[in-house]
Amino acid sequence: MPEPGKAKLGTPEKINITITSSGSGYSPNPVSSSVSNDGEVSFICSQACWIWTIVDNALTNAFEGETNDYVPCAAGSNGGFTPTDEDETITIVPLAVNSSPPDPLNLKDTVRGTIKVGSGIPGD
């Protein structure tokens, strides 16, 4: 009889992150989330924005097809974006369209979020 494969321990294959805007900037909800290594991330935005992506304290193209270290998003649903690296944490910083990149070493906690990318299987 075949043995069952390893079960995933709750790391979803698809996640939605809502980006809301207010007079003081943009906010991701949830602030912290997890997605599987081969999963997808969708951003649901109240208005157009650029979502800057940071890994290991450096601006980077964290999703397949991303260029210029940010994901350009229109109002509404955008995605699914697949992470380029496995077992990493992506920091996201949503800012206005045509914004200058944030300083990865001086981020405000109130405007950033994190996405933990991983298998959800201990030891993998």
C-alpha cells in the first residue's frame, strides 16, 4: 500500500492581502501572513499603488514577473503573484504610484507587512 505524502501544516497556497488607503498612507491587512513556497499572493487595493518588496533588508523583485522592486497594482484585485524564492520573508511596503523607494533599513511599522514564504512542513 502506498505511503501518504507529507501533509502541509496550514500554509495556504493562495492568500489575499487587502491594501487600504487613508490620508496618512496605505495599510496592508493582514499585516503578517504566510503562503506556501509554490503559492500565490493577490493584492486587493482600494486605489492604485506600488507595493515595494524587500527581502533580507534589500529592495528586490520578490515575485515572478516583478520589475523595479515593486508590484504595480490597480484599484481592485491584482495577482496571483508567485514568490521567486522559497523559505524567505518578504516585507511589503505599499506606497503611492510613482513613489520613491522606501529605505529598507528605516521602515515604519505602521506601513509595512510581511509574507512568510515556506512549505509549512517542519524540516523542509
